[in-house]
Amino acid sequence: MRHARTHELLLLPAPSDRNVRRWNAWTPARHKAAAADLVARGLVVEDRRARAGRTLFLPGPWAHAKKPLPPTETWKAPLIGARLSADGNEVSAFELLPGTLPELFTEAWRLVRGAQGPTA
């Protein structure tokens, strides 16, 4: 099974369910099957969070955000150019991605492989 969804959650700023289906040309059923596989493997957690537009999240802390900034997992904030409040609970600014997508995916995967990935 293709796990593009994991990579999208690891790095992209707004991996809403709608965006993931569009990016992967998935039907809702295909998306549901991929999501169930990721949950079963313990790679993601299923939840509902304000303004996320998705049901799957990386394990670990979450940073809320006021419009127009997107909320996100705190683990990936530095990778995607999000600055967090001093307590890490809110996105305070968002800049352009600090590299190309291939570079950022490579860095995210390096962190995960080095046991520095998202954890609960």
C-alpha cells in the first residue's frame, strides 16, 4: 500500500482530507483504506481538531492558530516555517517553506529514521 499520506502529514502545512484526496487522486474509499492502515500501524492518531480539516494527525503536541495561520503539529513546525509561541501551543507566524519539498521530505524522513520523529 502506498503511504504518501504519511509523508504529507509529516511535512505539508495543510494536509486536509480534501487536499490529500486531490493530491493523490484518491476516492473517499481509497483514502479511508489508507487512513485505516496508518492508524493500524500506529503511525498516526485519529482525532478532530479545530480548523484542521482532517482526521489523522502525527502523534504529539498540537499548536492551535488564529486565522489566517494554519494550526499544525508542533514537531513539524520548524520544518515548514511555522514559528510557535513561547509555550509552543500556538502558531505565531508562518513563513515560506524553508526549502524545496524534496529537501524537506528528505529532512523529515532523516529525523524519523534517526528516532527523532513525532511521538506522543
